[in-house]
Amino acid sequence: MISNLLFPNGKVAKVFSHILEKHTLIISSYTKEECTEVFEKKFPSKIKQLEIFFDGINFEEFKSPEKIDEKKYPKIRDIKDLPVS
């Protein structure tokens, strides 16, 4: 999603557009939060574009669990890398 927004004429943007046209996109709340964190840190001047991007696409938002049971997965170095179940 970040590449799509930063490089609107790139290959990723074309693939993303195809997905939006042909499928129902499901984005987790965790993914949206992570995109916002990345933009705030690396692209603060483009944060408004990110908001416009999310407001302008049709998607379903999946509410990520607040707490993930670490015991269900093999040891993962970064807790944020645990899969959303």
C-alpha cells in the first residue's frame, strides 16, 4: 500500500488498482495503524495523502485482536511480527 501511494505510476500501483477493481480488499486495523506509523516517521509531509488514500478506496476493515497469544506460535523475535489470528 505504501509503494502504491508513493509511486502511483509504478507496477505495484497497477497491481493494486487491478485488485481494487476485481476483488474486495480486506485491510486489518493493524495494517492501517502500521502504515500511519511509517508515514509519520518516514514521510511526515505525506501523511494527509495517506488519509486521502484510505478514504478514497473501497475496502473492508478487519479489526485486529488487541492481544495475541504468543504461545500459539513458534518463538518470534519481534512480537509485532506475530500473525493476526
